[in-house]
Amino acid sequence: MKEKLIDLFEYTHHFNKEMIKYISENKPKVDEKTISLINHILNAQQIWNSRILGENSFEVWQVNPFESLDEINQQNFLKSIDIIQKSDLDNRVEYQNSRGIKFENSIFEMLFHAVNHSTYHRGQINSLLKQNGIDPILTDYIFYKR
């Protein structure tokens, strides 16, 4: 199971990096919502990692300097992989969501959510790119595996 989860994070890291690069190359045509969503993707992964590790986290919708996005993506990836390698994925972690409500989930559930969340929002970004006259990029998992 750990190998499969690592594969999903490699996929997520790869297409987050590609999306950051593509947004940068098309920045004059990109709207604020696109910038907000790419930040949100990275922030959310950092937040889930932090919840698992009991560390301080980003804000859900904070906008980071664009030139720092690649580094945030890289750090998120390394931290997620480290969590996978060193944790019992069935362990449950209690945390508070952004509204302060307490929940408890397994590490696996939290990490899988982070991957799924990223995929969902990259799809939204592709829709916004298309609306702004920019060809969307193929980010489906199967394209990554091919």
C-alpha cells in the first residue's frame, strides 16, 4: 500500500510542478482565481502534512509569492513521502479543520484526500485556463503512467 501511495504523490508532485510552470508561461492571460487555486492546492497538502505531524500550517487560501510555489511543492512532496515511509498508515490522528471543528481520520485517509483534492482542483484550473483562451494540459493519472 505504501508503494501505491508514494506513486500517487509522485503523480501529484509531477503535475503540480507542470501546472505551476504552465501558469507561469501563460501568466498574462491567467486570472486571479487560477492563481488562488494553485496556491490552495499546495496549501492544502502542506496543511494535511502538518495535521499529521502536529506542526504549524499555512492558511487554506493564503497566496504565496509565485516564485516560491515550486519550492513549496517540493517540500510538500518530500514531507508526504517521509510520512508514508515512517508512519503506520492505519494510525488515527485527531485534528481541527479550518473552522476549528475536531475530527479524527487515519493517516492513509488524510494523505489520500490530499492527492484527490489536488486532482480535483487541477481540473478546475484547466477549466479556467480554457475559459481564458489557454489550452488545458492533460493531467490525468493514466497520462502520467503512459
